[in-house]
Amino acid sequence: MDSYFAVTAPGLEPFAGQELHALGLLPGPVTDPDSSLEGSTSVISPQSAGGVTFKGDLSVLYRANLHLRTASRLLARLGNFFSATTFPELQKRASRLPWERFLKPGQPVSLRVTCHKSKLYHSDDVARAVAAALAERMGQPSPVQAADEESGDPPQLVVVRLAEDKCTVSVDSSGVGLHKRG
């Protein structure tokens, strides 16, 4: 079972949780003590600022991409988070991730890196280490390109988040932002 993250604007996490529950993708509703609406319920799930985590197979991911209205994009997690305090350690651990499940060898990627309260705080160096790990795992380098959703064939977005020396690597499954679905 894979782990996914529905990215939302801050404050919309409970609503995304309710949508996921209505689709049958999260466990039953539980009254949320922080809810401002009387008698309302929201799904108690691993929520963090900016999104909701849920699990399932690829059909779950497809349904969420098709039906969620409050999410801006859906990220597929590449395994669990791992600790990294040096660039060699980051590269070594990132090279163990199952990149081949979501990428083809040599496929162009766009790396979006954020660092917060970590020893590895330079996002360009983190991106280089992750790109090297990807090349090591896939057997050939993937060209790193700037994100361009307007082009006919945009690169695959890979999101790397370092927070307090814990690294999470995700692959965007939505392509163009979900608000542009029409």
C-alpha cells in the first residue's frame, strides 16, 4: 500500500479529509474538537499544515486526482522519511528509494526542494545530491529542468522536503495543478 499526500492551502486540510472520507479513501469520521462549525465532523488523519496523508493503491490515487476539489496536487511518497545530516548520507539514502516505480531512466525531472531547520540548508546542493541519487538508482542521469507546466511535455516534478534533518521525497502525480482540470 502506497502513501500519498493531498496538498491543500493552509486551513483546508479538514475539508480535504472530509472529501477523502466521502470517497471512501480514509477511515470513518470523528468529531473534530477544533472544528468551528457546530456539529461538523472531520476525519482524524495524519494532517499537517498544507495537506492530508492517505494510503492506497494506484486506483485510489487516480480517484483522488479525479474527484478532490480542495487539493491543488497529489504527491506519491517514495517510501518513508529518512534522516540525513550530510550530503553523502542524503545521496546514499535517496538512492535506495524506489524511483523506478514512478520514473523512467533518463526522464527529465524538475526538483522542488525546501529546507527548514536542517543541517542541510542549501536547497541547490540538496537538489544536486538527490539528482545524483536518482542517476545512481536508475543507471543514467535524468536531466534536471525548470518546472514549466505550460509546455507540451513538462518534466516530472519531484518534491524534496528537509525538515529538522528528516527528508521526505515525493513524486507529483497530478501534472498540471488540479485547479486547471476544467
